[in-house]
Amino acid sequence: MAERRLVTSGGPYEARYGYSRAVAVGDSCWVAGTTDAGPDGRSRHPADAAAQARAAFAIGIAALEEAGFSAADVVRTRMYIVPGVDPATVAAVNGELFATIRPASTLVRVAGLIDPSLLVEVELEARRASAGR
């Protein structure tokens, strides 16, 4: 049976709500919804959706790396934005980061996120082509 590895960021919500930043099992890894929230739960880049997306993806990629994966292993991204955010702005960040990887990607507008200062949340899924890495 494949080992289950949990990655935590120490963020304000993980322990409180009982989840991990990422879970890796075998050659797959799933990164939970990730924002740019600081220790107080508020955005570190208020009113800047592109900066929030870049920061959230960086946090997600760091979690993948901690679990033994890389950005090149990403097979799916999901982006959630709140009303008023230009979808193209956040999609462009996805394109900057994953232009050569080209994962399956979804962008969804939602009513809101856990704190009103948060405009963007992202999820990542990764799978290694070779489990021997």
C-alpha cells in the first residue's frame, strides 16, 4: 500500500478545520484550496488578484515540492475568483506559470471566499510520470 504523506503550512485554518495543505499518495499529490492569506487570515496582497494568484500558486507549488513533486508534475489547476475579479487576470497567471506544462485547468467565479480580502483561491493536482523519481 502506498504511503500517505501530509504536508502542512502551519497556516491559520489547517489545524482549526482539520485538513492538510497537501496530501501525497504514491505518484499523486493534491493541494488543498490555497490563498495568499497571512497568519491573520487576511490577504497579503489586498485588492490585487494577480498578486494573490501568484502567491497562492507559489504556496501550492512549495507544498508539492515538500511532498517530492514539482510544478512540472501538475496535471490540473483550479482557480476560484470572487465577483469583480477579471478572469483573464488570474488565467494569465496560470498561463505564465504553466505555459509549457499545460495542465487541465478550470476557473470558477464563486460568491466569496473565507475572508473578504481574499479574491483568489487555487488548487493543484500533480502526478509523477515515473514513481521512481
